[in-house]
Amino acid sequence: MEHDNSYKLLFSHARMVEDLLRGFIQEPWVQAVDFTTLDRVSESHVSDDLHDREDDLIWRVRWRADWLYIYLLLEFQSTVDRYMAVRLQVYVGLLYQALIRAQQLPLSGQLPPVVPVVLYNGQRRWTAPLELGALVAEVPGLEAYRPRLPYALLDVGRYAEHALPSLPNLAAALFRLENSRAPEDVRRVLGALIEVLQLPEHDSLRRAFTTWIKRVLLPARLPDVSIPEVQDLVEVQTMLAERVIEWTQQWKEEGLQQGLQQGLQQGLQQARAEERTLLLRLARIRFGDACAEALAPLLEARDDPEELATIGEWVVVSTTSEDFLARVRAQWSPG
């Protein structure tokens, strides 16, 4: 919750949204946007359903020569959600309903384009489909009813240092801090941030960065260390300089422990994946390709070795593919 709230605070600033789009959305329409018109949508423009969603930010901006607006939904996510595209379709639909009800459409009566953006900061890489169509079954003759509805994904942990835009892009600075592995990495980015945000007009954004570093970044890197109270980025930089030797050692130890845990988890995941592959091969040998294809989606979320062993026993004792699949579905159908 702290992370989501602090990200929302950061991206409540137009400069952060502009840098995010300029630096990370590599699409031609971005070049036609007039970023001086960036305007956060007020509560009067959205429905009660969207009022209750505290992890969303909605902006609008002038596009090309006319007043066609583009609405951006920033969905802050720390775990992989396979059905994110479905959720975003619902949010976009609610937004359209609200705009129609509030008579916020242009004279043409057309609905504005909506660009959903998912900011993901989890440890695992994002694996969910990037458009709704990939989640909808393909049925011959019904292709026209299979919606596409893509969204833009920004997987923060995926960006290597050389792939990030240079400062003064503030979204890139945020991602560098997210991916930092040592106090010296933080100090280096902080020095650049202090220089970029030194003007009085950036006071609010500077405070937002300070809050995120103090409440989210440093506690995550140093969970057992008492973080001194700081009020400004300069104070954060000074604090790191004074305690860099002590914290660097602990940071390395925390990183080593985290690496060992991640390695163990990856090894277990690999073992479960191999077990699922073996079960599919056994089902194909015993009952044929159609049975294996029907079994595959039922195995997707199965990581318990006891469950997988039970399914293996059913491959042996079942007399027909129908009997085998009925046993599996009775116990482990999705949902």
C-alpha cells in the first residue's frame, strides 16, 4: 500500500507523466501530444465506481491540432495478474460511461481514445497477455467479435541501465532507484535529481521523491535498519554519505540472501514445470493428443507436488481419457 500510494503521489505531477510517456511509450502518437495541456481528470469527471479506486490516476492531454483528448489510466501493480486486460476493459468502460453521463464529449459525440498503462514493479517478470484478445477463445466465424484492446506495460525491473533514458527524465530516475543494488547507486541518482529539481517550482515533486525514498525504497533495501527522519533529498543524500560503509555491507548481505531465496524459488518452479511437462507426455502416450491438449490448461497453476503426483496416478488408473479428465476437472478446474 505504501508503494502504491507513493507512486500515485509521484505520478500526480504532470512532469512525471510527461517523462513517462516521452521516455517509455515508443509510439508515434506521443510526438503529436501537447504536453503543456496535461490535466489530471477531476473527480467530477468520473463515476462513483472509479472514485472508489484509489490506485488509479487518469489524465487527459491535447492531441494534434484539435481538442481530441487522450485519457491515460495508470494501473500500479506489484503482482502478475493474468486477467489484467479484462480489468482494464472494465475501467475504460466505466470511464466512457462517466464521460457520456457528464456530457464531457466533443461536439462530434465521439468517445476519446484511452491509453491504459500498467506500471509493474514486482520481482517476477510480467507474463500476462498484453491484450484482451489473447484471453478470448478463437472460434471460426466469430473473429469479428474477438476484441483486441491492448495496454502498455512498463515492467520496471526489466530495464537495464543502458536502456533507460538519461536525466532529466524523472521517470527514468525513478526506475533507476527501483533497480538500485547499492547505496552508491542511490547516491548517484539522488545527486542528479537534486540538480534537476532544485527550482522552487519543483518543491512538491521533490517532496514526493523524498517520501517514496524514505518510506518505500530504503525500508525495502534495509528492513532491519532504523531510517533517520529526513525532509528533503539533500538530507537523504547526506544521510547515505554518512552511513554508506555500514549500509553497503548490510545491503550486500540482504541482496545475497534475497538472491539465494530467488534462486531456490526459481529451482522449485523449474522442477514443477518439468513435472507438468512429464504429465502431459504421459497423458499423450496413454490417451492421445486431444487429452493432452485438454489437460494443459488444467495444469497451468498447479505447483503442489502432491497434486501433480495424484494426477500422475490418475493417468495410470483411468480407463479412458474421459474418465481421466473428469477426475482432474472435478478437483482442479480453474476458478
